Amino acid sequence: MASGRKSGEFVILSGSANRGLAEAVCAELHHPLGQCRTERFPDGEVGVEIEESVRGLQVFLIQPTSPPVNDHVVELMALADACRRASAKHVAAVIPYFGYARADRRKNRRIPIMARAVAELLEASGVDQIAALDLHSPQVEGFFQIPVETLTAMPTLAEALRPGLVNDPVIVAPDLGAAERAAALGEKLGCSVAVLAKRRLSGREVEIKSVIGQVEGRHCLIFDDMISTGGTILKAAEALFEAGCRPEIRVVATHAVFRGEVPRRFRAAGITEILVTDTIDNEAARQPGVSRVSVAPLLAEAVGRLVAGESLKDLL
Ligand code: R5P
């Protein structure tokens, strides 16, 4: 934890999306989790109440906008609005997983750019600053007018992988968008990199057009920012097996969105190991065969430095 800060100058509040992670961040900082209440009214509306004074204080709202995405976005807006109306000095939203980030461009005419719309909603609700972890694409940062601190779990995942790193694996990016991320992990671990050319046919369907790089006879480790339905990884594994990779494929991703029976389907497809982080509170990510590494120390370090007004550069 960065030095030079006084406890009591800031408040950390958690929405309902991942209270366990917020508690772990507070434990790292030796700082109590602030008191607030979240509820759903019978008609589905979101209610929040901050149960301690935030007047004149720096407030950190920890809330991944994971499924149910819309509820968690609105809850974060409600918390920010409540803080602003309660005279908080500064409101930072710590968003370990930013839902809608994949909606970052218009693939067809007459569709929205939801990542931008959500950014505007958060700003309008009173958020002054964002700290986000492994945003799906760098351009999402540009959708905000307020400062965005972009963090990555890549070094945390790399350290978790290092002890079991045998047989000189090749790090595989399942699509072109993941290539830069895979290259960074490859550099960190001293491994070579391969990239798959993916085309998305629908929200649930993708196809792999080609494998760029040497995977034949190699151990493959697929690295992505998120696993949602698991369709991307399953197609990637299929393409890698077809290209002659070794039978054991490992998968590493920051965000375990896990819609459907992802771990079971991965095991059935010959994926031997799944490593994710705890950005999302998800029962499916606690199943056998799934290892989780916590991003709480990273988020705590980021919060500590923001409180102390210190640079986050070497955390990026
Ligand atoms: C896409 O560009 C993302 O990085 C992920 O590869 C993808 O969105 C994961 O979704 P699913 O698991 O549903 O294929």
C-alpha cells in the first residue's frame, strides 16, 4: 500500500454486485467498508441509501457492472447520485468489470454505442473519476470526459501462472482484439504468441477463420479479457486442436462472466485448466477446475494511491 495517507479521509462503499471483493479491498487497506444499503423495490426499481456521512469526503464506489448488467449500472448511478446529493467531495467509481464495453462501435447502422451511453449516464449521475480493470478495448476510455484510470490484471494473472509454466507454452489470442494483450503476457512470461482470426456471427456464435503463428505440437494457453458464453474459447480450442496443438489447452481470462455451464463445456472440449480473477462474483467460477486469483490487492493499491494523490503509472 502506498504511504502518506491518513485513514478516515476517504470512504469505500460497495454496491451489491461483488461485496466480497469490496470487503477484500478494504481488508488490504485496513480500512472499514462504509455503510450503505441497496435494495430492489417490488416493481424492480433500484433503491440505495448511504448510512454514514460522506460530506466533504473522497468516496470510492466498488461495483462491477456484471449480470444483471442493467441493475448493476443503475445501482452504481444511484450510489453516485446519493453521494453527490450528500455533499461528497469527489466520487470515484471503481469498476472491476465494465459491462457493455463490447458495444464500443457501430457494426451496423441503426445500433447504439452502449459503452458510450453508459459512460454518459455515469458522469451525469455524479461520478468524477473511473478506475476500470481490463476494459474490453482501449477506446472505451475515450467515451468518458472524466479521468479514467485503466488497470490490468495481466501481471496478477502472469504471477499466478508462472509456477506451473512448463513445456514452453504458446500464448494464444482468440481474436485480433486480444493480440496486444496476449503479446504483453507473452513478453512477461517469455513465451511466443499466436493469434486467431475470429469472426462474430451473432451474440452466441463465432467462427475462427485462421491460426496465425506456430501451434503444432505446442502447449497452448488461450488468453482473453473475458469469458461470457464460452463460445469464443470453444471455437478457439477447436481450431487449435485442428492445427495440431498438444491435447492439454489452458485458458486464462480476467472476467469470468460465465453465462451457462462454461466450466463443464470447457472440460468436455479438452480444456484442462481455467484461471480467472474475482472481478465478478459468480458461483460458476467456484467450480472444480476453475482457479481464481484475487484482484483485491491491485484495486487496493490503486485506491490507496488515488487517496494519496500518487501516480498509477507502474500499475498499468
Ligand atoms: C470479444 O471480443 C471478447 O474479447 C471475448 O472474446 C468474447 O466477448 C467472449 O464472449 P463469449 O465467451 O460469449 O464468446
